[in-house]
Amino acid sequence: MPFGKYQGRLLIDLPEPYVVWFAQQGFPNGKLGDQLRTIYEIKVNGLEYLFDPLR
């Protein structure tokens, strides 16, 4: 995450409530917004295990 309270964290490591808040407020434009949308879908569908081999 490039800014805010969770600056420096991997997007997949962001707390789910924070990602849900972004979904409610509107994701930023550009690549970061696209990535956060993807993370949101992964988290709300319980697919975090897909990233275990990448960590």
C-alpha cells in the first residue's frame, strides 16, 4: 500500500474491513484501484490461500 495507515504493506495483507471500506467509498483510479478491486474480490470470496505460494 503506497499511502495511509497501512503504507508499506502488501495489498493482500490489508485487513478486510479496510478493503471493504475502499469498496464503499470508491476505489482510486488507475492501477492501484484495479489492484484493490481484485484484492476485494479475493478477500470477500475467501480466496486468500491463492497467495500462500507467493509469500
